[in-house]
Amino acid sequence: MMKYLLFALTLVAALAPGQFAGASPDLTATTAPAGSIWLDTLDLSKIEQDWGKPGKCQSVENHPLTLGKTVYAHGIGTHARSIMRIDLHGSATHFDAVVGVDDEVGKRGSVTFEVLADKKNVFETQVVRGGDAPVPVSVDLTGVQSLSLIVDDGRDGIDSDHADWAGALLTLAADAGNRPQMVPSPQNAPGPADPPRMAFEPVSPLPAIHGASVVGSTPGKPFLFLIPATGDAPLTYSVTKLPAGLVLDPKTGILSGRLKSSGVTVVKVTVKNARGSATRNLRIIGGTGKLAQTPPMGWNSWNVWAGKITQDKVEAAADAMVNSGLAAHGYQYVNIDDTWEGQRDAQGRVTSNAKFPDMTGLANYVHQKGLKIGIYSSPGPQTCARYEGSYQHEELDAQTYADWGFDYLKYDWCSYGDVVKGQSGPDVFKKPYAVMGKALAKASRDIVFSFCQYGMGEVWTWGESLGGNCWRTTGDINDSWPSLRKIYQSQNGHEAYAGPGHWNDPDMLVVGQVGWGRPHPSHLSPNEQLLHMSLWCLLSSPLLIGCDMSNLDDFTKALLTNDEALDINQDPLGKPAGRIAMDGDVEVWARPLADGTWAVGLVNPLLEATDGTLQLSALKLKGAQPIRDLWLHKDLGEISGSYTVSVPAHGIVLLKVGKPR
């Protein structure tokens, strides 16, 4: 997490050739330069926003537009979340403004700004907070027909999100015909607010086995695996050819014990109830470095509870994982994030604080359900939240986690940056993870090792060599479209470095009730959440739920338990998707699967629905091929050559293509 680090404000601008030339216009002026018009001269009644009314030449609370103590005579004061659309008719050549949170709210408020030109993103900010320096906007509009200006909240709700487009100025072409016009936003027309493109399937009473079909463990260390299965209760479980050292509880489906030797054993698993039975092979691999054969699936406390996490909340999460049925679909990890840490005792051992009075008891509570439990630390002296880190106590901490019974470690860079301040180079990034990797290997328990260092030093190129089972490739995600889009689009090319036992991690899921200590429904639209879940499955990302699992609505539960999507994530071939083609603005992401078929996502980053086409030649498939829509749970027949479908705004169509072997 970068939650307590100061983000440098960055601009993401794609400016076409021929951008504004000459001196920048004076955006504090009272009179527009020749050949220009102030945006506030258009019809502001067409602007859609979540609170208040748009301010013409004033803030949303009717004060002078003021950013960084500078007063602007012109501009528009709005409020997150808002969108304004201008039909330009190709008559404008440039847009200039200064954006920020109006001084009237002091240091409150947090927003993001985004500019779309003909539905393409040409400018966006990171989160801008009250008191931050205002950000200049300068965008070329030559030939552009439609301009959209969007303000989103900064992931923490819309309180005090007074957002200014100060000095907003359109420069017109010399031969401009039609004057630019403000038009109704697409909020109530086709767009991101569309109903989710999915079918809700009833839960089948018949037995079915889900989740990973391959697991790994170190011989001699504790083994724990809950066979994920659905169907009317009671279910009974049986196996054949179980390797020496393991036992099965036939009533719970919990496999436990300790492998006695290395090697690969294919176990036949059968689950029965009064309505029938289901059978599936489970491959158990014994050996060193065999953890996380498929991406970890589970839950992490931070995105919902942040520093308000307690032992009771973790136990409630474990209960909810089972009671909601998520565990029956393959989710197994219950992970504590930051703020559990206490001081070190006289022997240097880390202790837990008053919020977590019994770590061993907590681990036992989770394990009795067949689930696994994770913990959090930092290679620095302190964690991101300024609790005790692992610096110079790595071996002692690793064994302490093992003694308590933990199965997963998220290791967050945080204050280690102070330790190596002024130093640079790959070895600087590698050293702390190499140290903890060796310590975990010596510990008496298997512990999945998750690097959390935000992709520094291209960690995906070396993380596996240091014992990493997964590594963050980006900064923190939040429940906003700019954050989601920036992260998923940055993943292309990383797929070459991931596979069984070592996975790219573009951060946790932000669906359902999230809020970092103040839970609220995710600000992602339903189709954005479908895109989020689908791409994380295509990318072989760890699927770590970030929401309140005890408060799952029907949509979120259906989103998290689509076994056809989860099977892509858990596919034993372990080859993540890359972006293999572009069809106009629609991105085509695809990956091969173990059964010889392909998983394909047609991704639409635009504000309105648009057609996307898959060319079978991009998958190197010939002849007629069967195709299935995995969110509609529908076979679409056979296709030859290509397949075209309407893709929702900020949405995805997830397909399985080809003939299974």
C-alpha cells in the first residue's frame, strides 16, 4: 500500500501534433483572447453532477473561483461526480484550464479530473486533494467533434469534493462554423451506468467441484486444502490415491497433514449428495518452492477496514467466507493487512497489539474451517501505518508467523525507502525481499510470499528468483474508473514473467462494499466491476476480495462466484493474458487454456457502447470454432473468421473460444 506516502501529482496527456502554439493564454483574465470563448458562456444546465448546481464563474457554493489563492474571473465550479459534454463540431483547436479543489473547502475534498476527446482519454490527474497545487490542462482539439470533462471522487466519497475547471477556455478555428454547444451528459443514456451485461444463474443443487485443480506443498510442513464444492447439503467427500502423510475429513472436505515425500500425485476427488455426484482430478505436488501453483484466492482487510481491523472482524470474515459460499468456489485465504502489530518483547519477538489479543487462537479459528490466514509486514523499521516493521528481525519474524500458524505474508516496502534513501539500482529493490525470502524458506511452515513494492525496478523480471509467489506491479488501486483503467492497461507485456508459483499482482479487488475504514458501495459501475473481475481472471492475478464479505449483495456475490470466470484465473496452464490486438478503440486480451481453448476479453474503455470484433486468426485458430459467453453463460454456436459483438461502455465481453481437447 502507498496509503501514507505522498503521491506526486502526475499528468497523463496524449497531445496530438499541432497543439496550442505560442504564449499560453491568461486564464485569470476577464476578457477572452481573440478567437476564443470561455466555457462558462455555454449552457451549464446540461451538466450532471452529484451535489449542488454548477457555478458559472464561481464555485459550487457561489464563492469566487479560487485555486491556490488565485482568483479566476471565469470557469465552472462543479462537484464530484460530474460530467459535462460539449459538441465541438470540429470548430475548436485547443482547450485550456486550471483544475483543482476550490480553496473554499480548505484541505478537505479529493477528486480526479479527466478529459475525453472523441471518447478517447487525453488527460487525467491522480487524486487532487484540497490544498494541493492546482494542475494546468492543455489539450489539442484539432478535428475533435466531442469533448467530455469528467470529475470523479478520490475513492472516499463525495464529501467536500468542490472541483473547479478554472479559466476554462476554448480556442476556436479561424474558419469555425457552428459554435460549440453543451449537450446532456450520457449519464442517463447508454454509458457506464448501463445494467451489467451478465445473467444471474440459480445455484445448482447438484454437486460440483471448483477452484484449483493443482496444489503444492513442502514435504514435512503442514498441508491444508479445502476441496471447494457446491450443491445441496450435506455433501460427502472421498479421494483415491492420497499421498502418504495426508488425510481427508469426509464430512468437511478438508485435506490436511504433512506430505512425507516430494513428487506428483494425481488424486481422484468425488463429492456426493442426495442428488448425485461429481468427480475431478486434483494434482498434489510435493517439493521445495511449489506454493501458489495457481493464483491465491481470498480476502484482505485493507480495502474495507483499513486501520479499523480487529481480531473479531477477521473471524467474522472467515465465517462469512464459508457462510456466503465463497469458500465453496475456491476462496481460501483470510489476510490481515496493516495495524495488527504491537511492540517487540525482550527477546526481540514481535507481538500483536490489543486489537489482536490471540494470534495463535485466531489462526486456529481460521484453519478449523479449512481456510488459510495471512499477515502483513514491511522490510523497513515501520509499516505504512507506522507500526512495527521487520527490519533486522526477518528470521525471527518469519518463524514467529510460522509459530502462530500463518500461511501468507504481504511484505510492503513502506519505510524501507528511508533505510536506502539516496541509493538506487536493482540490488536496492531486491535486497529486502531476498532477505525475507530466505527467512521464510527456513521457517517451519509454508508461507506464500507476496511482494508489495509497486513494480519498482521491474519486479516482474526478478521476483521469482527471490522466492516471490506474487508481486505488485502497480501503485494502489481505488474504486474509480481512472484508477482501474490505468492499472489494467499497464499490465500488457508483464504476462511473459508470470506462471505457476509466481504471479503478477495488479492489486486487490474493489467490488462490493469497500471504503478503507468507511465502507460504501464501490464507485465502479456494474460493468466496470465486470471488467475488473474479468481482467483479473484473464491476467492470472491473485483474487483478493477487498469488500465486507458479511454484506454481499446479489450482484457482488454473482460477480465473485462465476465459476466460468474463476476457472480462467485458476487454469493450471498458468499463462496470463496479454493484449493481442486492437479493434479500433476496443482492446482484445487473450490467453491459452490447458484444455486447448482460449479465453478472450473484448474491452471497451469508451464512455459509450461500441462494437468489438475478435479475429480468429489472432488466436491462430482455423475453421469453424465454438464460442461461449462466460457472463451470459450462453453457447453462441460456431464462428468462422471473426465474431462481432456490442461491448458496454467501460465494459467487457468475456468469451471462451475453441474446441476443447
